[in-house]
Amino acid sequence: MKKKENNILWWKSGLALFSRVSSWIIGPIFFAVFLGRFLDKRYDIEPWIFLSIVGFAIVIAFFGIFRETKREMKKNNRNTKDKL
């Protein structure tokens, strides 16, 4: 019975990792686009604030993705050692 459950849910951890990594891409950049456009219109210095905030969001997204993949690699290494 346990083998059947493992075969059915083998994709669950991959989907969870995909959603976490995607949120690190979408979240900061989505927020930065709207904030940058708002501040550029408010201070009338287009596109400098927009570009700097989006650039900073890309850096944040990169480090978030790096952190998530590093965490997942540690988890997979622990699981591999446990199976040996």
C-alpha cells in the first residue's frame, strides 16, 4: 500500500518547489513594476526609479531562488543519506 502511495504522489514535492521558485520570480518583480511606475509618475523622472526598483527586485528574486534551491538540495542530500 505504501509503495502505491509513493507512486501516486511522486510529483508533489516537485510541484511545491516549482511554486516556491515561481513565487520568488513573480512576487518581487510584480511589486516592483507597479511601485516603480507609481513613483516615476509621482516624481516625474521616468524611467530611472522604475529601472532601479526592477533591477533591485531581480537581485532579490535571484537570492530567493538560490536560497530555495540550496534548501531543497540539502533536503535531498539528507534523504539520500537516509536511504543508504
